[in-house]
Amino acid sequence: MRRLAAAFAELEVHYVCTSSDVAAEVAPAPLSVVPDANLKQKAALIPLAIKTLWVVLRTRPHFVLSTGAAPVFRLAIR
């Protein structure tokens, strides 16, 4: 996703990731960290969905770009 950053230089960008280690890499853009989960960790999907929904409601994105990760699929389609 960072390879596309230059294309969004004039836009407000907010990153969401499962690791806070990328904060320096995406700075000065804001970063929200969500818990990691997958289908083998079904119980972890609930906190992931809640946190992702909170980020979407708080930031109100006009566009969502995803690497294909699970959280965006359900919440970004409105």
C-alpha cells in the first residue's frame, strides 16, 4: 500500500494496520491499530470488527483501499 502513497499526496490519508511498528513509516499520516484475527481465531474476529467499525465511523472515509484483509470487506461496503 505504501507504494501507492505518492498517488494520494494531495489527499487526507488514514492508515489502519495490525501493527504499530509501521507508524514511523506512514507518518505524518494517522495510523489506527486493530487486532489481528483470522478464521482460525474466530473469537478474535469480534474485537477486530468492533475496532474496525469504530475507525470507519470516526474517520468517515470517502474511499477505502484494502490489501484484501477481512475487516474492510464487510464494513466498507455501504
